[in-house]
Amino acid sequence: MLHQSIYHTFKRYRTLSTGVVTALPLVILMPHSACNCRCVMCDIWKDNKNLKQLNEKDIIDLLISLKRLGTQQVLMSGGEALLNPNFFRFCEILQKQNIKVSLLSTGLSLKKNVAQLVNGVNDIIVSLDGNEELHNAIRNIPDVFQKLKEGVQHIKNIDSNFRITARTVIHRLNFRHWPSIINTAKELGLDQISFLPADVSSHAFNREVLWSDQRQHEILVHENELEELKKITEHVIEMNAANPYFIAESPEKLRKIHSYYAAFYGLNPFPYKKCNAPWVSAVVEADGTVRPCFFHPPIGNIREQSLDSILNSKESIRFRKELDMDRDSICIKCVCYLNLSPGTKLN
């Protein structure tokens, strides 16, 4: 096992230095294209009528590449991954190969799947937008907070050590409630919370047509609100000092949320991001489409080619070798970056 770990680490070094993917520690799967929320900062739900979903054959075929590339973790994302009726079968297939399964969920379907979740996934990341009133308003679904709360409580009642964390998008509609979001996460019994700014400028999250300036400013923190955001950020950092591990981000990263919004008004550059997502991960969407990350264009489809063939096509290798994240227009405004060193263990 030690020999395999050293060899996998070596292959990750090789991938980063050559652009040829021989090790892929993380894969993001979208088992289902639809979502059971109607969030104000996301358009995924607007395409619910055009259902797409992965099937068992997709996962079995994909497993060949995952084993070849030494994948350690699969993040089930979406849409809402639990809407796929074969979700737990997918988890079973992956876990039999010692691949860790994490679920990113709205929380609406946790309660009715409690027993299977405790046995079928390794951890859960839920979306949290505010206290009950604010969360329901941003999600545009009645009682969504209560269902999330009940789901978390039921899982924790079965296994108090089962890891459930939250991810919060900070934007114009909830930044003033940032401290109360942290308190709400603690009251729910969550183990940790993570924060990021809202993506308003990419084609991600089912935006075939880019948002207009007016639509962006419904979510962007306005220029005359930036000083208030800055003060709240510092308050959040002070709040976390007593329990520095409850918030996943460092103070430096939390301050980048303010810098990100300020950059839209030309007050500073967009924050520097050290990211190696296209070298250490891949995204497989509900119709089999493969992307190097959430935001860059598709590079293939697993229903036409194996994942490792897609990642190591001439075009994909050239993309990684030529990608300059300091200059690329997509990377510059990216809100969701990933940086895994070769020695990072995911399971």
C-alpha cells in the first residue's frame, strides 16, 4: 500500500510537470441534471424539463479509467445528485473500489434517504444560504430549511461522527447576514462551513446566454456596499478566532471575497488564485460531457471515449500546457478554484 501511495504521488508530480494526466485524484460527477431548488443565483433548475442522467453502464465504464488513474474521491454534484434513482448503486460500485464518495446536496432529500446515506457516502456537503427565512427565500422553495435541518438531525442521530459540512455563496442578498449564517450552521450541528463569492459572469450553472449587466447586479454586491462587506468580513474573521477550524477558509481567502466583488468596479484586480483543477480533477456531466473544470468548455464525452483518452487527447494536453490562469478570461473571474499538491491524500 505504501509503495502504491508513493507511486501515485510520483504520477501526480508527472501530471503537473508534463500536462499528461497519469493520476487523477478527484472526479466530479453530475448524476442528474435537474435540481429541486430554484436558487436566485443559479439557472440549473430552469432546464429541469430537459432531463439528463448518468446510468449504471456509464459508471461501470468510467470505473476502468478511474482505476487506471488512481482516483481517490468522487464528488457527486448536480443539479441534485439524489434525484437519480440509481444514485446509491453508483456509490456501491465506487466504494467497492475504495473510492471515497462525497455528496454535494441541497438537503431537501436527506431525511428520506438517511440510512442509505450513512452507509453509502463518506460525507455530505449541504448548501446553506442563511437562517430559515433567508434560506427559504434564496432557494425559492417553501420549508427547504426545515427539511435540511431534519435531514441533518436524523443523520447525526444515527451517527454523530458522520461529517456534514456547509457551503455558502456570499452575495448581495445575504452578505449582511454572514455572521448569522455561521451561527445557523453551528445550531444545525454542522462540522464546518465554507464560503465563496457568486459566479455571475460565466456559462456555468446552465447559462447558455450570459447574464445581462442588470441581472448580474441583482447578485453582485454593489459598489456603495463594499465598505460594509469589508467590515463584516473582518467581523467574521474575529468570530472565527475562537474556533479557527469551523470556517474552512483562512482569513486571507475570506478577504478575497471582498476583493472579488471590488474587482467588478475596477477597484483592484481579481484575486490571485493558485489552481490546478484541470491537472488533478475532471467534471463529468449528466449526459456524459467532460470538462476540465466547471467553467471551461467541454473536451469530450464518456459515452464516446474513455475518460483517460479524453483527458489525454492532443487538444486536452495542449489546453493544459497553454493555459495561463493569470491571463485566461475564465480563470481570472473564477470563484471555485482547486489546488491539490501531489502529496494531498483525499481518503
